[in-house]
Amino acid sequence: MEQSLRNRWQSSVSCLISELSSLPSSQDSESQKALDARSQSWLEKVTKLYAEPHRAYHNMTHVQDLITSLDFLLEGEDSSSDATNNEEAILILAAFFHDVIYNPKSSTNERDSADLFLKFASELSTIFSSSGIQHEHGFENDGRIRNCNMVMQIEECIIATATHISSAEKANETKNHTLATFLDADMSILGKDVDIYNNYAGCIRREYEFVDRNLYGDKRAGILESFLPVITDEAETSVILPTKTATPTKKHSYIYATEKARQQWEEQARRNLKSEIEMLRLGVIPCEVKRRSI
């Protein structure tokens, strides 16, 4: 892992520790050493999880790319305020933890990833707090966790990735800038150059290679169709309609929630999605790695 990424982790963890501790300035040197050691231990744990062999896309490269997209979306904002620093820390830690648990056969990856983050936050908190109670998911929660706004926002970002499009639209409607920014950055891959997008699509297939090829193509196409806007803005003359196999949960006008993401990625994302859908309907999977016959 690059040192710059380690630095982003450490600065974000330091910000979280300050929020968790009611008297951060009272921490003695021994407590600080313990916090630093625990932070580094967790970074190694997170890194190891992202290096699991079944991850072709949802790995540490994805985390790095997500953070790069976050930096782009945050560029130009006032970075001198505590609120802005907290938001950046929320986004960085959400990036590290949002796919930390990833099993393509599981339907609870987001909840499991969020719970692992809560365990991490709880361990940090217990270093400077001797009180603790048992949390329903099986880890200690000393009360600071559920009362810490940063913790709750990071958990919200992680959970929201289970329902990207509807969560992004809701974040836009409720003016939840932090959540909208995180979801847009996580979906930025959809709006990248076609070669990068096709490589991503091929990586997703490799993660789901246990699924029958024809079934995968049909299900993947349906999911991508649900990402496409089903109503357009007033400036457009055509309406993008999903095929009968698509089951979007709610009509939406854009893939992305923030104006900056729409300007940067929306048009290319629509082209990429429609192109892959057409390929899948023809039985073609972008950048597919053929299995070797034995």
C-alpha cells in the first residue's frame, strides 16, 4: 500500500478518535501509543481482507480509485473548517470499510462491513473508556459509538451502497452532501473511459464466475437497466426506458446525485451502461476471461 494511502487512513482515524473522546487533550502518551498500535493493526487487517483472491474488482485498487474520485468531488471546497475535515474523514473511512466484507454469494455484505467498522470504532473507544456493554451484533459498545455523529455517518455511507441509485436520489433530495458525494464516488467507475469500464465489467464477471454464464448475462443486464434513468431532464427530447426485464425500484432522472459528478461522469456512464446491456443481450461479456478446458 502506498504511504499516501496510509497517511489518509491515519489522519482520518485521528479525527474519529477526537470525536469519540470527550476529552481528547487528556490522553496520555501510553493511551496514544495504544491507539496508534490499534489503528495500524486494523489497517493491516483491512488490507488483508481486500487482498482476498476472489476479489477481481472489490479490492484495494478500488478503494484507492474511490478516494481519488472523492478528492475530485471535494476539490475547491473550503478545507479550513472542522466540519469539512470531519466530512473528509467520514468519506475516507467509509471508503476503507465499505467493501471490507465481500462475498459474492452473500446478501449481507454491506451490513457485515458496517458491523466490522463499528467493531473498529468500539475498540478505539474502549482504549480511553473503561465502561462497556455488549452490542447486539456481538461487540462492545460503550455508548460513545451510537452517540458519535461521525460513526453514524460512516455507517450510513456503507449501508447505502446496497441500494446505490435510490440512496443517491434520497441523498440529493435531503441535501445530504456527505452521502451523495460518497455514493457518486463509488459509482464513478460507470462514467470512466470505455476501456476502463469494460475492464471493470470483466472483473465483476470474474467475481461471479460461479454463476451460469447465460444467467449472469440476463441478471447483470437487468441490474444495469435499473441504473439507467427512466425519465430525463427537460432539456432532452428522448426518454430512456428500461426493457421488460428491468425492475427499478423508483424512477430517477440521473445516475449521480451531485452536480459535479453529473457533469463529469453522467453522459459517459449512460453510454457505458447501454453498451454493456446491448453486449450482454447478444451473449457477449466485456473483457471476459475464458476458462481453460482441462
